[in-house]
Amino acid sequence: MGKYLGIAGLFCLFVVSCLLLMQGEPFGAEVPASQCFKCHTNARTLIEITREIAKTRPVIKPANEGEG
């Protein structure tokens, strides 16, 4: 009787595992990248955006020249 319970348990575990793996999208399905991910992982685009932002900021000159 114990032998059959072990086999039945393994069979149930196999069926549940198969059902869990078959749910949802298959492995390797391409997930669309967000706009943030596209810009912040591309060095050239990030540098260009940073330069554009720097152009819009006012230039702050020091009030006093010299040390300190």
C-alpha cells in the first residue's frame, strides 16, 4: 500500500509541476522595454539628453574670485 502512495504522490507532483510550467507566457518570451530602460541603458542617448538639459540651465558665476 505504501509503495502505491509513493508512486501516486510522484505522479501528482509531476502533474502539478507540468501545469505550473505551462501557465503564462513561455520562457524566453520578449517583454517590451520601457522608455526609461531604452534611454538609461544607451550611453550615447544618455549623454545627448544630459547635454540638452545642461543647455537649459543658467550659468552660475561665483560672486568672489580667489581662494575659498
